[in-house]
Amino acid sequence: MNTRHRFPGLPSPHPLYFLFVAAVALVAPLAHAAVGVGAKPLPEAEVLIDGTRALLDEKWTYWEGPRFSSSLPIKWKIVPDPIDGGTVVMTDDPAAGGGKYGAADIVTKKAYRDFRLHVEFMVMNPGGNSGVYLQNRYEIQIVDGDATMHGMGAVINETPSPYFLYKGLRQWNSYDIVFRAARFQDGKRVEPAMVTMFFNGVKIHSNQKINQVWGGPNSGLDGGNDGGKGITDTPGGLKLQCEGHDVRYRNVWIKELDLAKPNTSFKE
């Protein structure tokens, strides 16, 4: 599918994009039953965002990286869900105005190693930008209008964007992820981090290795270590990015796993 026809003005996708689309089309019928918008928390999963201020303050804090310039309590807002009613969390913080990432990002108070994650998000305006950071290191991009390797649904800078699965502005979208942290032996990384991911119920990344942290020290843990390649053996929280855009989150939950083998396949 040529996304330039569907979304006028969209930047040209990466050269591998159309091969990627064809590959996804072959596996699209393999959609997993427990993924997609509205997926309920699995048994023993921890709910991280339910649209209430109480849970936001209980589970989250700011990531105080080198560019941090906000202050507690968290300034992100609780706003109405424009589709289904209820309330959701909005990435609105004056400190991040003008796209200043790292100034007001939020991160879970708890750190995680291996896990299964569900996130639902809505981009309200053209060009809206946020991001889901696994272990506060590896970004799964959220950005309207970008179908490049820096674009929507990409393991940032490491995979093509599956932009054709994006439902568009003011619609709920979902990421379902199984993540396995990097493994170390004698202080050296011997296995990179790995992720399998569904975007709106369709598998788009399968046992995808993640080689480094992108974006420098303002982006998250280890971003300033050896150009992002100096990954350390330290669990990290789930981080959501604030870039001065109206992006909304709901129904975020996580279940801790212990993945002995380098395999992030979803299990029934």
C-alpha cells in the first residue's frame, strides 16, 4: 500500500518499507486473541494507567535526565476520552513546549526486566509525537505522519515503520509487546534486547533484536554511554515521552516475565 496516496504529504518510506508491508500481510491472519484495542489485563498483570490521577501519581514519576525541567507533582493532565467516555492521561506539560524531549517524560517508579506490555494511545493533532520506552532505553515510536525508520510503530531507527496499520488521528491505537532484556556475562553484553510486537492486533516485529539506545543522553538510560551502545545490566522503568504534543494514553498494563531463552513469542 502506498501511504503517500492515503496520507498526502507523508514523507517517503524507507526503501524496505514495501517489502515489510508484504511480509506483514503474509502473517496478518496470525493475529493473537489477547491483543489490540480494548485488550484486558492478563492475570497477575499490573495496571499502570487507568485514566485516574490517583494511579498516575502512585505508579509514575518524572524521569530526571539531563534535560529535565519540570517538577512534581506530575503536570500531565487527566482529560475526557473523546470516543468512549471515561478519562485518560494526556501528555501536556509546559516544560516540554516546542518538542523538548526529556524535559517532562514520565517513568514508572518500578523497574522491569522481561515483560509483556499493553499500551493504548491516541494522537490528537497532525505531527503529534510521543514514544514508549522499554526499560527507559529502547523507543517504540509514536508520531503522526512519519513512515520512515524513525516513524510510527518502528523500533526506532532499527525497523521500518508499519504505518499502514495506524488508524489515524483521534483514534485509539494499541501496542502489545513482549520484551526480553539484554543478557550479560562477566559484565559484557552477550545477547541484545529483543522484542516481539503487535500493532493494532497485527504482528509487525518478531524476535527483533535491539542494538542500542538512540537519541543521546536526553533519551533515556545508557543513551550517553558509547553513543548509545554502552548498554548496562540494569533494569529500567517504562517511560512515556512528552514532546509538547497532545497524545493520550489509556489501558496501560504490564506483566513481568522471566524469559530464559532468547525468544519473545507470544503465548496463548
